[in-house]
Amino acid sequence: MNHKYLLGIAVTALAGLSQVSHAENVITWETLGNTCTADNGNKYVQRFVIEADAPFERLAFCEFKRGMTPVNPADTVVELLPGYYAVGSPRFSEAGKGKKITVDILTDGALRNISFAPDGMHLVTGGKSVRARNVRIPLTANRNLYSVPQADGSITDNMIYGPEAFAINDSLRSGIRPKAYMQIPTPKSVKIGGKHVAAPDRNHVTLKRVSDDRHDYYRAEIDKDGMTVYTNSETPEAVIASLLRRIEESSDADGTVPSAKIEDWADYPYRGLMIDVARNFTSAEDMKKLISLMARYGLNVLHFHVGDDEGWRVEIPELPELTSVGARRGYCVNDDVPFLKQIYSGDGNPDAKDTPANGFYTVDEYIDLLRYAKGLGVEIIPEFDSPGHSRAAIRAMEHRFRTKGDSSLRLIHDGDTSRYTTAQDFHDNLMNPALEGPYKFWDIVIGSLKDTYSKAGTPLRAVHIGGDEVPAHAWDGSVHANSLMAEKGMTDQSELHALFVKRVAEIAARHGVKISGWQEIALGHTDDYNRKVRPNVASVNCWTNAGNMGRQIAELGYPLVISNVDYLYFDQAPTTHPEEPGLTWGGLVDEFQPLHATIDRLCDAPADVQSNVAGISAQLFAETVRSRSMIERYILPRILGLAERAHNSRQTIGDKEYFGALTAEMEKWAGEGTDFYLRQPGIRIADGKIEMNDAYGKGEIRYTLDGSEPTAESRLYTAPFDAGKACEIRARLFYGPAESVTSILFPE
């Protein structure tokens, strides 16, 4: 696996206020392989080898929640937070230079994918974190590590081996390239003239305004005098930039292009990409590059997921605790500290500047980001998830209460004995709709955001309030909730949830702002609720892949944004390869899935119902994100399928044309140093020789014959060769900054 994608593979030493400084400590992790249990389940042992320069108290690490039992009875494992664990042992007092301490932990389930291995491994001394260099032995070091034995004696092996990859690559490779001006997203009409003319630049573009009901309509005429653009777009410079890209990519070597008339418009007004920076942070400068990628392919809405359980990433000056507490994560046992517990990534230090666990956008940085996006025709809609997914806000307001005595902004109350478990295994992340604190809180947040947007010179059209994944029994033990339900004659807690959404919508309306939300804010409510809430809703994201919920949302008259997980969640893994980063709960999402996300497939309904489909959005949640390059690899090339469907709601180009188009785009990404996903090379034995291929006809295949991981310096594949005494052949594709996962072939 490419070292850039190994989560937390190496970190340089950094001392901070909440971290003890030591010489380099090293924690090496590996799995000893999956086993089958007597009850037909699976378990695996994960091993941590600790090299510490001095005694320490604990080993701590992040890992998706699983049951864990130490193999050594002297060791103990405690869950500090679902997804953050600490190991204690009297053996740790024996640590010192030149010594190794091994900790084996029997773990429930099977380990099939590297994203479910631990990250953020560090030590603890004196109650403070001690940084350690993290090393992970690849999951593919041995086939026994990732294969899963079953009760019937069979083995489940999700690895995509060399011969299978070879066949896939053979079927995918496409020699088709976009014709002049037909780059993704493909225009509705291109009429080529009979002459070649000098490719116009920005100085030879004439802009004329026209009236038209279609979204971002334009007509461009390219001739010897330059280019004349007729458009109704509110962001005409974005239209011109898109056309100049088409011209540049259609130019001949002599700098000429065909004369042409191009007519186009977008089927959807909302063409979005959601990027989550709450779970793991991405800097403002890195976000600018991602926004420019969005604009390049005609996307116009950044759904900015900046508030969730794991972080609050935008400064609200009136509530400084939201970022002083909610934008920092580190090691702690209890919640009475001015930062959140670590999860997903980090080194246990809430003051570390070089981990994605920590960070936020100041007002000035956010204003700069808003202006940058506006200049490229991209609107930023911030999301702060509530009433669920609100742990960061809750902890921040509890800190405010403890330090300032301000109880008016508490989002929970003392004595609440409710017991619930969310989809992410949290038990303490719900605002209480029966309190006034959440509504005062939202009033301050929306007012502050509106002021920030006003300073940026761009309107705040909507705030996404989330509204999703409120579990059963959320407020069973709340005296305030039960009292309010009795007072209002409520019989189900879903009515409390509805009350929350309605009141926040009313607060937003008073500020002249609409709300957006996930499907739960639109489905399962009363007609009275819909009549009152619907006018204040800007958009509803349908994320589920079950049933016809998208159609139901549109039938109710809400503006639907198609966001289905099995087509449009870019954090889902594209293949089953064990070293391919990504989650799998929603199914595999490869580069073709977004292309197939047509309106008729995901909102199969009559035309009058489909008229309520406002747009389409892909989502990138950040549990497994550690850097901008990882984000680029998650969104490229999948963003091309999203762009095509965002612009053209029904099927246009086929898979072969599409794969040829994305292959052409890769040359640009590689040249500018942008990372992207590459399919693994194929390896097979044909006529007694080792033969390799790739899906693109670009890049370099590097290989080894001894089972070691290929690097950019390994042997270059140029032609079929004799296997000789090779015991295990491994190959990887390299192209610019991009690297594929490794393909494996075991010669017979």
C-alpha cells in the first residue's frame, strides 16, 4: 500500500502543552490473522510492539468500535470513547531503551480492510500523551492475514488477485477520447463549423446577458473573432472558465480549434459535493484546491460538513468554546477538560498542529474561503448536525457552563438517565429538544454565520442542520422531555424530533435563512408539520439506498437532492482489495457508480414529481481521511461521473466513452501534482510468461518477484518475461503522484 495512504504511518516529534516530550518511541502494529470461533463467528489477534525510551502508563489508539480482550491477563483494555481505547499493564513499568513490549489483543469480528486497523497510536505518561512513531505491517503481507476462515472449512478471500485484475483492465481500457468541446460534463449541443480558428483566450471573449429559464444556460459561438458567450448565469465567469477549459483541451498543436456553436445548460440547479472536515480537519488552503476542482467540472455547491460529534470547525465569536474545545482532540479519561476525546486520528495531544484531529477556520479564514468559492461560482452551505451528531457542541457548551456558569446555553440537562446507542455507537451526543438552550444556541450560530457571510459579500442562503440518525429511546430518561410530551399530547419521541426541526426552521426564517437537512427532516411527519416546515427548507439529501425514499421526499414537495450512499458516497471503498482505503457499509462505490446515478434510477416518478428534484450531491465523510491527497484520491476520478449526472440527469455517454474521458483527464491531474485513484495492474501467466497490464495505457508498472512491496524504484515492466524461480509476484501502477494498491500473483 502507498505510504501516503497508511493512516498515521509516521509522525515527527512535537511537544505540546498536553504532551510529554520524549526521544522517538515506536509502536508497530500487525494482525496475526482471522480465526473462526466455536459459535461460527470470527476473531483476530492484533499485536502492538512498543519500543519506548522510558516507562509509561498506557498505550492508547483509535479504532472503529469492536470488542477487545487482552491475551495477557496482566493487561487491561478500556474504552475511553467508542473508537478510542487505552491499554494498561504493570509490564509497561519495565519499558526502556532497547526493550520491546508486546501487547496482543483478541478482537471481535474479522479484519478485512486496512481502514479498520488502528491509528493514532500513542503512549501515556503522567496522564499526558507521549508521541510515538506509528508503523503498520501491511495487511497484505501474508494472505493468511486478510482471508477469513468459515465454519464449514472454506475460506473467504476478498483480495483481487493479479489474473482477475488483468481481466478487468482488459475489459475497461478504452481508446475513445472526447471529441472537440465534449469533455465532461458533456454539453447538450455542439455544432462544429468548417474552419479552424485561433483558440480564443479570456481577452477575446464577449459576454452578453440573455433571459432563459434553464439553469446556467449559455450559448457560445467560437469563430475567427474570438468567442461570444450568451448566458443567464449568475456566475458568468464560471461559465467562461468552463468554456476556456474545453477550448484548451480541444486545441490542436498549432493553437487552433474548430469553429463551433455550443449550447448547454444544467438539468439541476444544485450540483454538489459534501466534504466532511468535522471528523478530520482539512486546512483552508487545501480546501481552496478542492473547490477549484469542483468548479472545473461544473459543480456549484460545497456542502461543508463542519460540525459533528467529533469536531466543530468554524469560529463563532459569540461562542468561543465551540472551537477552543470542539476543534481540539486529545487524551483524557473524563470530559471535564477543555478539549474532546481523541477519535480516528491524532497523537493524543490537543495542541498538535500537524494532525487532522485538530484545527478550525477563523472568521477571517472562512470569509476568505467564501470569497474564493464565490469567484469560482461555488456556494458554500455549512452543516452543523443536530439534534443528533452533536457531541462536540454539547461538550463545548458544558465547558462554558462549568467555567462561566452560563446554563442558558446548555444542550443537555443533569439527571437525564436516557440510554441510547447511535449508528456511530455514541451514547451522549443528542441535544434535548425540550430545553431552550438548543434554540438559543442555534439563534446565536445562525446570526453569527449570517454576519460572516455578509462580510464576505455573499448571501447565506441556507444552513444545513443535519437532522439525521436520532436513535430510539433518545430522551426516555429526560424529565423535561417527558413533561413536554405530556403537555403537548405527544405519543412518540419522533414528535420531539419534529418539534426541534420546526423550531430551528423558524429561527432560521427570522434571520432570512432556510434550512437544509438529511432525509429524516422530511419523512415520517404529519401533514401539519410539512405545511409549516416545507416552505423554509432549501434542500433535503436522500442518503439511503433502501426503498423509494427519494421519490417519497419529492412527492411531499420537498426539494430533493439525490445523495444515495450506494452511488454517491465517495468514502466507500471502490473495490474489495484489503489495502484499498474506505468504508463498506453502503456497498462498493467505484468510478462508474456516480455515472449511473440517473434521476430515473434514484427517483423513479412521474415528471411532475421529478420536477421537485433540485439536484445531486456526492458525499465524502472523513472517518478515514488523513490528508488532502487522500481526499483527492477519494473524489478523483469519481467526480467526473458526478459532474456528468449533475449536468445531465439522464444517461448520456456510455461506460466506454466515460472511461476514455477519465483516462484523458488523468494526464492533467498527474501533470499538476493532484492525486487520484488508480486501478491496480493485472498479472497473469500466458504462454509460460508473466504478463502485466493496466486499465489506462498510462503510467508505469513496477514489480517485485520475492513478495516484497513494489516501490517507484522497483523493476519496470516493459514486456512479458519468464517467471523463473519467483515465489510471489507483486506489482503496482505509478502515474504522477498517484499509486495503485498492489496486485499479487502466486505462480503455480
